Amino acid sequence: MRVQSLTLVAASAALVAPTTSPPVVRTHEAARPHEAAGTRAPAAAAREGTVLAADLLAKVRDCAPVSNGRYRSDDGAAADIPVCGRRDAVFWKADMDIDCDGRPGLLCNESTDPSFSDATAFQQSDGRQLNAETLPYIVVPTAGDIWDHREHGVQGGSVAAVIYQDRVQYAVVGDTGPHDIIGEASYATAQALGIRPDPRGGGTDSGVTYIVFKNSAVSPIENHVGAVTQGEALAREFLRED
């Protein structure tokens, strides 16, 4: 992560389970004990669900800004990234930096990530920090003058569709970052999208679209199968939105 996250207290949200049948979900390849971060090639991206990246990208081609200003992709970069909104979702188009924060493991720890923090803004149902190595999650900016995600139905556990090239990866909102920077996701998110997940020099400079569905929530937050099931249903509803 670019800077250490702020730890917040997140309230769990009750959610009625969707009635659509769960799509086929492929789990992420487990890290091999002898491989350190940055030494592995990204695993082949697993396609989740049947909603096409092209259809989602067409839906977010135009931007109606809901943020009061614009974000930077990194320290020193121009502030030129707005948060855009539609009736049922907010979205932004940015880079992807790698968030390795949370429960330390073989790939995400103080040795592999100079900015490592052992805490995430939101925690698992058992109270432990999220595991960036295995859980696809995205980072939203800390609420501030530019944009307050909470006012748009975005919270810990909210469902997101992350799009890179022709791939769609479902994730949850799992951490918060700097108040003026946007475009970050967990090691597992990057790896699943075929993006180099090394926290020291991985990620990608552009081409990532983040769509977060308003007033959605996965409970427990660590249930990735639930994120895919809800994400697929919400993405289809989003495509039908006028």
C-alpha cells in the first residue's frame, strides 16, 4: 500500500441472499511456501460469472461526477480522476496499486512490502484482519472533502466489479487509503486479473475500472463465493438500468 491504512470500525449489514443461482467460481491458486512476493508470475486469470467486461465498460463510458473534486493516482500525479455515479453504482477509472495490508503471510508482510500495515479498515467475522493474499478486495479513499463513500451506500463489504482488459473480478470493499488518492486493490485481486501483484513494483499504471454497487454487502466479508454470487446478480441488474 502507498501509505498505511486508517483502521475504522465497520458495522455489519444484514443482506437478503440473492435468488439467482450461483455462478461457477474458481478459487485462487494457493501460494507455494517457497515463493516470495514478486517471484511468481501472476496466476492465469479465472473468469468469474458470465457478465462480459465489454458490456460493463459500455455502461460506464460516460461519467456524471459525484465527487466534489478529483483524485490522484499516486503522490505527485495530477488530480484528474473523478468518482462517477449512476443510480445503482459508483465507479472510477484509474491505475491499480497493490494493497498487501492485513494479516501477514508468506507474500504480504514487512519484508515483502515496505509500507506493510498489519491492519485493514474492516475485519473478518472472527475479528481477524483481512488476508490480502487470498481475499479479493479493493481500497476506497478515506472519507473526506473530495468524496465520502458512506454517503453513496459504500461500506466495508460492499460488492465491487473490477475490470481489466477483458476480465471481470468480483471483490469487496476491504480497506481505506489516503484521502486524496484512488486506485488500489489487494494482492489477490491483482493476481486474479493477471496483473503483477508484487507490492514493491507491481500493479498497473492505468486501464482498471472499479464499479461498486450501492447499498450492497457481503456477510461475512471474507466470503468470496458470496461476493461473486451477489456481484453477478448486481452486475446484470446494473446492465438493465436505464
